[in-house]
Amino acid sequence: MTENISLQAFFFRSMAVNRQLNAEDPGPTQQTIDSFSPDARDQAGAMGKVYELLYCLENSIRELVESTLREAYGPQDWWIKGVDEMIRKGADKRAADDAKARWHSPRGNSQLAYVDFPQYGEIILSRWDLFEPLLGDQTWVTAYFAELNRTRRALAHTGRLTGADVERMDIRVRDWLRVVG
């Protein structure tokens, strides 16, 4: 009986892997998108570019934090030595919760993918000796993450940003790029 279950599980996994390897990601079909009002589609299109900006920024921050901590503490110890326990526990809990949803792809390959956006700022500030040569001003870092988190929350929860919000975000992203090079 257990052989049949194991064999069945093997076949289902094999079929899933084959589907994944052979599948092209078609994305949402135009017919599905057209089901929504023109106003909703226009807003989604406008917010799509802002989301792209946020996506690039957040991944840039994540890469900077992880590479800095890996360089300081090594590839095995960076997570334990570089990230405070409360942040690690929260991230580990989210990662474990996501792992239960086997039908869904993981957020990313790094434990930092499970850290909340404002916590990147907390990690940077808690290891300021490592980040000061690059970022220079703790007050700027604190204000930066607090301000951007407001915009990020609105965008992540499908809120609509005003033109001023979008312009502010663009300026803040350019500030980040200017500071980190």
C-alpha cells in the first residue's frame, strides 16, 4: 500500500515538474483584463510602472544588505550574526508559512525575502558600522525607510498613488541610486 502511495506521489511530482518545464507563462489574458472597467485598467497600468520601480528598489536594498552582511560575517553566519533575532524569527515564521503553500512559488532565494520593508532599515541601523561608509547618515536612512514604507504599503495593497506620490517615489529611488552608486 505505501509503495502505491509513494509511486503515486512520484508520478504526480513528475507530472508537475514536466508541466513546469514545458509551460510558458502566458500572464493574464487580455480577455480577462478587459473584464474590468476602463478606469480600473488605466489605474493598473499607471501603477504598474510605479510597482516596477518599487520592485527594483526593494531588490537593490535586499542585495546591498545581504552582500554587506555576507562580506562581514561570511556566507554561513551572515543571517545569524548580522540580523537581530526578532527580525529573524518573524522572517523564519513567514518562510515556514509560505512553505506550507506548496502550490505557490517562494518569495525568493534569500531569507531577506521574508523581511518586512522597514526592517531593512532596522538591519542597516543595527549594523551601522558596516553601512556607514556607504550610506553616511543615520537620520537619512531612518527617514528614507519611514517615508518609502508609506508609499510601498499603498502600492502593495493596490492603492492608488497621486501624481505627487509617484514623483516623490521616483525622486527617492534616484536618491538611493545616487547614494549607493
